[in-house]
Amino acid sequence: MKKTGFITKRIMASVLSATLAVTMLAGCGGVRTENDDRADALSYDDAQAEMNTLLKKVSVSTVEDPILDIYSEEVSEADALADIDTFPITVRGNGDIDIEVAAATEMSADAPDDWMNEVAKKFNKAGYTVGAKSVSVSVRKITSGEAVTYMNAGAYEPQVFAPSNFAWGEMLKASGIGITKIEDRIAGNTAGILIKKDVYDSFIEKYKEATVGNVLTASNAGDLTFAYTNPYTSSTGLNILTAMLKSFDNNNPLSEQASQALLEYQKSSPPVAYTTAVLRNSAKKGIINAMVMEEQAYVNTPELKDFVYVPAGIRHDHPIYTFDWDSDEEVEAAKLFTEYCKNEASQKLATEKGFNRHDDYQAQDPGLTGAEYLAAQKLWKQNKNGGKPIIAVFVADVSGSMDGEPLNALKSSLINASSYIGSDHYIGLVSYASKVTINLPIEQFDATQRAYFAGEVKNLSAVGGTATYDAVLVGLDMLEKKAKEVPDAKLMLFVLTDGDQNEGWSLSRVTGIVGGLQVPIYSIAYNYSNTDELERLSNINEAAIIKAGSDDIANQIRNLFNVQL
């Protein structure tokens, strides 16, 4: 069994001056559970002192001559992607002509986010034909950003694309993919900003209007705590990012002025959220009081009724596209399905599912071309950490249960996704089973460090127990020491595991240390269902936990690195 998880946010932990008298248990084996009920954060100094005390009981070794992988080739974008079937087919057609629709997740997931699924099922029963051939539709649930990533990498060729907004279609066109828009709208929607009601009134009193620019100004002034989602995968994240850039420079959202303003904003803003679910969790805890969301999702999330929704940016009306690789019959079938989506019954259902509201909202279009939307993503990637370098340690579980396919999948995913880590960051590697090994001390992630990283990851082997929190302590110690050499850096720890800790220090024994050091711990729970411990670990400093299986770990790690590193 194993543990896993990833942590995404670094918040100010309450500084509690607590003096800890530590009594150590003798022996190296077994689970050390002394003071398991203590979960309060220590002061920073006490946390360091306590960490040093606990580390005296941790068995740790260092690889003296790390393996240099000089034969590694540059990882292509396609190599870093999981199989497209990672994204499930939610409706499967069986007609003579079956067209696959890459559909935005707000239309292709579980109820109430299943409008296209329901429409497709009814369409498939309706008996449509092209010539003498029967027609059906298959629906694949995939975010608009992921669909664009796969198509741009040549890893996916659906017959129809139904993204949240038109920006993704323009981005494909700019990338040289032959794409034709056959309908501007099949289900009306907007994206916007949610502001907590008890903050909204005072915000309006001071700033008069809830524009993106005013929200950013209020956030910089400390009147709001605003967070948004990953613009590489999230349609709302991309929409609001470009609206932010437009507010920074109305004449040229990609100017040096806009770039510098984004850099300054990111220095003090909350980290970009890995998913909308992370935003909801942060809002529930009161960590943020303003965030981005599509209106349809807001309508269907009762726990957010104490937020005020304000539409912003471009509309999310779900246009429909076909491709040059489609046959004439497939294009005709796509047009039949599109008209079916627009009929009275389908539109009534869309309204019931939370779409077709704010039809009077006029888009605040930043006026970007597809190439400029792509450039906006890159500009965000450059500035998302506020100009601060990252110091990160990867803590990899190599206990016996990881042997075989689990460890092989983790290795390839970690190596491939490392291409998303900037060379200005500092990276180290730790592995653990019953004992802890420092495979790679922290150094700047230049070409040499990348080669060492790849070599050591490839050389990992699995055997033994699971001393997760011993390894966490070692990783934290490495981060704290390196931080003295790299001023003003952001510290992060990534834990990759497939089961619960069963040796070494327990979670409860290290929570006060993690809280006191204020280092976010991102967890990847790999083929691991009961993730309560990992969630608790990541929640200490408001980081993210990601649950991954063998089929999607490549995408989960890739997206996490794209957001955080």
C-alpha cells in the first residue's frame, strides 16, 4: 500500500511559539508515533530545531557518484503526453459514420455537466443518415486546453471540436491546423469573477464597478484575495489571463508594460490553481474571497451561493469546428449534429443544465489573434512565479509495492515532464523505501543537472517499506539549506507515492514542522485510493494533491509542473 499527494499553495502559517520537549524512541525499525496528536504549526525556529532533532533518527545516505544520462534525447511534446484514451469516451456511437467530438468538460462529464452527453444519446437514437449511411456521435470528455495540446502535438484527430470558447479554435488555426468553424454557439455561457458577498459590497463602495482591472487593483491593495486557474488547460483561466493583460495595457495586451504588470502582480498573488476544485476548496476555507469560474459551474455549485458572479472577458458559447482531415460525409454528419444541438428540446435542456444565461452580456474581447493567445500563455509561464526562482525537491516512493509497471510509469512521466521545468530553477531528488536516499543534491536545473536527474530517475529500483515522512524531513532540510544560498526563492516539495507510510516518523509527528517552515508539499497519489494522509499533508500549507493512475500520471505530472515550475 502507499501514500501520495501534491500540495499547491503557500500561505502564512500562524506563528505559535511552542516549546517542544522531545523524547525519542530507541531503535531504527517500526513506526515512531510519539506525540501523534500534535498538529499545530511551530514557530519557524522551533520547526527547524525539531526537524534537526527528528532527522537524527532517520537513516539517510547520499549517492556519491550520480548517474549522468548523456544519451537522453530532447523530449518532444508528444512524448510527454499520455494516451488520448486517458480522456474517457462518455458516449459511444455505432453508426456507419461515427464522428468523435472533443467536448469541453462542462458538457461531457457527470450530471449536471452532461448536456452534450444527453444530446448525443438522443441524436444517436434519432436515425439520422448521410446518403444511405447511418450517423452517430461519440463524445470524448477533455478540457479545451488539453484538446489543443494533443492536436498541436499530432497526437489526436477528432472529427469535431466543441471548446468552451473561440480562442482555442484560433490557437489551432495559428498552429497550422486546418480548422473550420461551422457554428458560433450551441450552448450559451459566460466566464467571470466570483466575489464573496460580505466583501463585494465594500469592494463596490470603494471601486464602483467589478471589472477585471478593479479586481486586480483591489487585490494589490489587499482589499481582495483573488485566484485564477491554469491558462494552459482552463478556458476560464485563459480568458481571465488575457483580460488581465488587457487591463494592464489596453492598447497592447502583450506589451512589455503588460508583462511587467503581470510580473508585479504575481509576486504577491496566490499561486495559480491547478484545477477549479482547488479554488473551491480554498474559498471554502476562507483563504481566497475572489476567484474565476464559468457561470454554468457557479449555477450548479450550491456551496458558492454566498459569492456574487460578475461576467468578464469573452463569451463561452461553445462554438463547433470541423477539420480538413474530415471526409465530406463526416462534415455533413457534424452539421446534422450541430443543428440537433440547437433545436428547441436541446436548448431547453441546456438551460436546465445551467447554460443560456446572461445572453445580453457583450464580450470584452481583448482583440487577440490565435498566435497572440499562444503568446499570452508563454508570457504567463515566464511571469507566473513573480520573477522568483523555484527550489524544489522531488521525493519518490520506491517501496516494494512500486515494483514493475508503477515505478516504470512514474520514471518515464517524471523524466518527460521535467522538460517543463525552467533552467533557472533549482532541483533535487530524494527516493525512499525503509531508508532515505539523496539521489541528487539540489543544483540549478541546467543541462548537466537535467542529465543527472534523468540518470538517477532511470536508476530507481523498488524494494522495502514506506518511510514517507522520514523522506519528507530530508527533503525539507535540503530545501532550507539551499534557500540560504538562493535568496527570495520559492520552496516546494513534491511527494510521489502509492501507499501509506508504515515505517519511520508518522505524519502527525511532522505536521508542526511542515506548518512552521511554510513549505507547500504537492502530493501525487499514484494508484492509491485512500489519500486522507496525503490530503492532510498537502493541506497544511494549502498545496494540491493529485490522484493519478498508470494511464494518466504523465498528464497529471506534466500539468502540475506547467503550473508550478
